[in-house]
Amino acid sequence: MIKFFRKIRQNLLSEGKTGKYLKYAIGEIILVVIGILIAVSINNWNEARKDKNTEQKVLKTLRSDFKSNITQLQDNIDETEIMVSDISQLFKLFRMTQSELSLIPIDSIKTDIKGYATFNPSDGALTSLLLSGELNIINNDSLKNKLTNWPNLVNDAKEDENLLVENITKDLWKQQLGYQSYIKNPKFKLNRLAMFDDLILQNTFYDIFRGADYQIYLYKELQKEIEEILNLIDEEIRL
Amino acid sequence: MIKFFRKIRQRLLTENKLSKYLLYAIGEIVLVVIGILIALQVNNWNEKRKLQNESKDILGSIHSEFKNNRNILKERIDYLEEANSSARFVLSLTNKKEAELQKFNLDSIISQSLKYGNYNPANSTIQELISSGKLNLIKSEELKEDLFNWLQLLEDTDEDFKNQDLQAITMLEVYLTENISFQNTIKYSDFSHLAEGESKLFDKKYEAIFNDLKFENLYHGKYFWNAVMLEHYKELDSLASKIIIQTKQKGND
């Protein structure tokens, strides 16, 4: 090959034809340009292929994270709905007079709120993606936007969740201390029925009632958002 | 020049001397170098074209994001202004007698006056530009500065929102918990679907609280923080509209 080219060159040069030599030189330059462009494209294509593989891996981790988040949200919704319906049962008692109340077997009714749900998303994959600035590995722009915005949505929901938890643990539990005996100590004579004449306690229950109702709404909004994200991810994952 | 090289090469090749052939090889290398430089040029030009397209896309997404942000902001402003006019009305009724107070549906007015909310716009395009280091794709220095100002203003707004929130939750609402009935006010709030009946524990007499200095001061605090927040929102609104104008391109309106 090299010998062949050299012969061509030799010929051209010895014949002393500048025009022909110029043509040859230009031809050689063009060949070099084409060769380099091909090399660059092969390199680009290879990089793109590697990125694509990483993207697929990342998308799969994200998918499993979001799937577990959606189940966790459903558990939270169920738990909070129970809280709402418990409180709404209590409001019936708040509407009764003391003589009506005395006819009710009060021990059969749940008069306090023991548990509450909090949302703790699994977001390891997303956090590392956002922190490392490697989000660009994801091609789909609307998916990228949704992923960037997801932590904000979670924060908003967590802010309201914290308020609800504070209402329960700081206000409600404190106000109920005089009405409930949590270890059922017979030494204390409690007038549990008196709690249904306590306006402040009723208002506190309303705060929690409202907060819990709003929390269910927020959890459902998060679920909707996850479903949209999952749809986008599924579209991007090759089968 | 070429003639000169050619002559050297010619001589070298005919004499068939290896060391002299090296000189010829240098000439060949020069050709290859020229080829590589041209290829780089082509590649650079292509990259530049791609970046230009990308920066056009970025401007487009900033434009639509801020249009959306501004719409939500307008809703926030309307919502808070409405609540604030109720708060102003409550303040105008302080020190009035029961007979005067009974003329109004105070459960509704108080409930309306308590409304407020946070403004959390989507900033995904800006956040992504910053985290991916692509902010330089925005050529206009003014726009870049406005985007940073936007984030800064949002932070300020958020700080004051926390103050507004704290005043409402730890002061005004605590007072109201002890003095009015939420069962009665809830049907005038955004949670009217939870309303059921009226509380037997509240006599619907408002004179006492409307003549309580503490109540007046708490409402004045509410009114003050509403005004502060409205000021922030309006500042954000004018900045957003400036950004929208700057990112306007042909064919995206």
C-alpha cells in the first residue's frame, strides 16, 4: 500500500507536474479529513452508546425507587384516612349533650390519635444523580424536568406533614393529658366525657382533621406525579 | 514554496538516501497536520451549531417556565389580596358592640381572613442549568443576572413566608383556638367539604374578642405580614415579566 502510494508520488514528482502534485496533495488532505471525521464519529457513537447503557441502568434504579415510593404513599393515605374517619366519629360525640353521652359505652370508642404517617421517600438514585450533575444522561426533557422538580414537591408535602405532626404531638397530646389514662391506672378517676365539652380540644381536633385531609390530598398529588414519571421512564426503557 | 519542496523531494528520492527521505516525510506530515486542522475546524463548527441550537432550546424552556410561574404567582396575589381585605375588615370591626357585630357573618369573614399560602414555583430549568454548568449557554449577561436575582428574591420571599407562617400558626391561630369555634368557621374555608353542623360549645358571641387588645394586635400582625408578602410577590411578578420578555424568540409566542 505505502509502496504503491510512494510510487505514485515519485512519478508525479519526477515528471515535474506541479498541477498534478497539487491535486494529489489536496486529495491527501481530503483523505486525512475524512479519516479523522470518521474516527471522531466512531468515538462519538461509542460514547453515546456508553451513555445510553448508563442511562438505562439509572432509569431502572429510578423506576424501582419510585415504585416503592408509590406503595409507601398508599400506606400513608390509608393510615391518614383512618385518622380522618376516627376524628369524624369523635365529632359526633362533640355534638352530643352530656346526658346523651352518658348512654354511650365510651370505652369502645377511640378517643385519641396514637399514630401518624410520614413520607420518607427512597431517593438515593435521584439524589446522587442531581448532586453529581449527571442528570443530562437522561435524554427525555420532560422527564428531566420532572425529576429536578420532584424534591421540591416532596419538601412542600413534608412541610405540611410536619405541621400536622406538631399539631398531634405538641397540641393534642398535651391537651388530652387530663382526660386519658394511657396505662389504665384505676387510681385516677377520669371524667373522659368532659373532653367533649372542651372547645379548645375540639378546635385542636379540627386543626388535625383539616391537616389530615390536606395531607391525603398532597399524598395523592405525589402519587399522580410519580405515575407520570413512571410512564415517562417506561417509555425510555428499551424492552 | 511547493516547487521548492518538490525539488528537494525529487532530488532526495532519486538519490534514494534514507536520511534525506526523512525530509520528504516532514513535508508529508505537514500535509497531514493541515488535514487534521481542517477536520478540527469542521468538528468545532459542528459543535458550535449544536450548542447554538441548545441555547435556543434553553431560552424556550425558560420562557414557558416563567410564563407558567407568573400565572401561578398571579393566582397567589389574588388569593392573598382577597384574604387581606377580610383581615382589614376584621380590624375595622374592633371595639364594636355585639349588636353591630351580629350584622356580619363573622365566622365567614374570620375564615376568609386566615387564608394564605406558599409560593413554590418550578425552577427546574434554572436548577438544571446551574447543576450541569451550562449557564454559559445563555449569552445575555442581563438575563443571567435576572435569573440569579429571581432565585435570590425567592429565597427572601421564602424567609418572610416562614415569618408569616409562624405568626399565623404560633400566635393568631393559637388565640383563635381558645376563643372561636373551628367547627363553625370550617365551612367557609377551603375545607368546606369537611363541615358538619355547628359547635354546641361556642355561643357565637364575638364582642369579647373584638374588644380584646390582644386580638387586635394579632390581626394587625396578620395584616402586616400579608402586606410584606404581597410586596414580595409583586417584585417577583415584575422580574418574571422581564425574564419572559428577554427570552422571547421568534415563533415561541
